[in-house]
Amino acid sequence: MVNNANLIEKVAKMKAGELTCTKNVQDFLAEVEKNNKKYNIFLEINKNALKRAQELDNKRKTGDLGKFYGLVFALKSNMSVEGLTISCASKTLETYKGTYNADVVETILKEDGIILGIVNNDEFASGISGETSAFGPCINANAPLRVPGGSSAGSGAVIAAKMADVALGSDTGGSNRNPASHCGITGIKPSYGRVSRFGLMDLSMSLDQIGPLTKDVSSAAFILQEIAGYSENDAISIDRKVQSYEKKDSKYTIGIIKEFDDMIADEKIKELYINKKEKLQSLGHTIKEISIDDITLAVEAYYPIVYVEFFSGTRKLDSVKYGKKFEAAAGIEALRRAMGGQEISKSEFDGAYYKKALKVKEIISDSFSKAFKEVDFILTPISPSLPHKLGESMSVEDGYAVDVFTCPSNLAGICAGAVSVDKIKEGDEEIPVGFQIMANKFREDLMFQGLYILESLQNR
């Protein structure tokens, strides 16, 4: 199918006139019309998408075409697009229209991409499954009985359902990688500061990053290459050269975090993990066991930081300037996180939780920096267990434990990506499973080399 092509190849076809931008948008609109009610992915379609495609087709005659020429993008509902509803999948902001474009949106438009619309997610990015949206859960086209993962549920589901070329999501503690694993695709969390967050309604200001979700690794590398870079609009963005992310043929030293071995709850995932490690060794790569100080405390440090920073961020949602009052309109999980942050922020708890969590964050960051002196990148699972079934009850503790392998990279500020490696059969279901590659801060070039290698082992 044309709409399931590698993005580099697809742009080349559109620039050559073998495929028109208009036909590309029409194909996706047809898929949305056919399947969006079933999958509940798009919250809003950009009414100007087809007009934009037609303008780009006319522009082809000039020959001055952008890197994303004709590509169709879907955006998580917490990224500002002028004129579209930026609800954060919450009733709180269901009538709020974006008044400006996020930096990533400006890049898409500058490079001749097309915004098809806004997709569903866990409300205010608060969730691990895609089920906390005020507008109902997304459905995972590659495992319809299972959750698509969260919080960037729609960003993963839209690629699995072949409704867009590329999606952008925000990753706080696994929010892009978790859906990538569950939906059988590729998802990226860049280093903290690699991509501008201007225009993002973040869950946690010290953890969040915007990254792409695509069908394959080279497509994700292609997108990140262009959206990465310094912005005067974002104080945490780093003015640092973006390396080439093209595939290389080299042998690497691959780290395995020994503390993670006992955290894999599902025996089939554990077996698959062992199998992929053995195959990497058979290809001539070196597997080296490493230890990360206090990584077993990662989840306990992660959530106090998220709670406090999310509570702070929601204080502007007072119904005066933006939508409805947060406390009156938000759902259970968003309220739990904000109210938890309120309690931690009270003066009598000063230093007891948030500041200690920040100290653990620093310890984990330093430990990763030491580890990367010994290894090129690190291989880990994404989730300790298979995605749970839609509507299946989980305790809060079990739900938060899903982040055990993914949140450490956010705490450390390093880059990490997920790629689908295989499917696990359970009854009549074949459930996608992805693994993760972590690399040091601003070494996305090495991260992608690990992802390319993992991708080559798919279904092997």
C-alpha cells in the first residue's frame, strides 16, 4: 500500500510526481472515513488538509520542495496548531482552539508537510493505556482486544491503522515507546532538550520530549533529523549539532541492565529478550552486563516529579482564560496526579518527596553517564508484561509499574527508542512486542544504530 511506505521513499515519489500530495491525503482521508469510528483515533480532522495538498502539488512545478514534501502528519492533542482544537483529550479544554503553532508544527509546514488532524491520547498525557481520554479509548488495529498503550495512544494507533504517514507524540516516561511496542511500530524519545517543546502542554516540564512514531526506524530517523535542533522559544532546547542518523555497518558493545532481569513479569517476554540477546551476539556484537545505581527507585522518583509538575501546570486552567475549571472537568487519573502533586507541594512536606526524587533523578543520570563509557547503547524490554485487555481492571500500583523500563531514560535525560521485534501468541491473539535502545545524551546517532540492528531481527 502506498500509505504504508517508507517515508524517505515516499517523499521521493511525490517529488518525482509519481504520487501526488492530493492523492496521498485522499488515501488517508478514505481510511479515516472507513475506520475512525471503529478505532476512535482522530479527534479532529484539519479541514484545510486537502487544500494544502493541492497547493503543494502546484508548488512542485517550482522544484523548491521541503524535506517533508507531501507527508501527512497526525499530532497528539497536547500540541498547539492554530485553528484546531487542542483539548489534551479532556473536557476541560474541549472548546479551546490553538492560537499559534508549536515549533514542531512550524517545522512541518516549513518543510512542506501536511497536518491531517489531532489524535486521541490519555487525558493530559496522564495514563499508560490510552483509556483515560475523556473521549473514549483508542483501539489498537494490530491487537484489537488490547490497549494501544499510552499516553500517546492515538499517535501509535494512527500508524498501526495506516491513517497517517507519521505521528508526533510526547514522551514523559515511556509515552511514545509504550504505544510503539503495543502497536508494532517505531517510537522515539529524544534526549531532553533535543526537540523544542514550545507549543506543548506538557505533563512534566523536566521530563517531557516530543518525538516521532512511524512504521519503521529509517522513517523515524528521517523525521527526527529535521524536527531536532535549538529554538529561541524553548529555554531547555540545546544549541548542539544534530548528527547524521543514517544506518552504518558496525559492531557495537551493547549494555544489559542486570537489575531489569528480575522485573520482567511475563515469561514469554523474558524468553524473547534472551533470544534477541543471543542473536545480537551471533551477529558479532558484544553483550555486557551493567548496573545502574538506584534504578529500582526510578518509578518511585518519577511519579512525585510528575505529580508536582503536573499540578503546577494545571493551575492556569481556572476557567478564566482556558476552557473549564480543571477540578470540575478533568477525569479520575488526571485529578489523582494533580491532587497528589498538591499534597506533595504543601509546606509540611517540603523536601520529603519532590526534592528527594530530584536527587534520585541526578543519581540515575550520573550512573547512566558512567555506564555509557563502557557500552555504546543499552538494550531493554519496553514493558514487563503484555498490554492488558481493553477495560481490564488494574491497580494503580500495577499500572504505574508499566513504566519501570522506560521512565529511567526520562529521569536521566538520555535518548531512547522502541522498535517492534516480534509477536507473542496468546490464545487466538498475536500481540506485538517491542524492545528499547537507550543511548547517552545527544547520541541519537548511536540510538538509531541500535534500533536498525533490532529491526533487522524482526520475527527472527
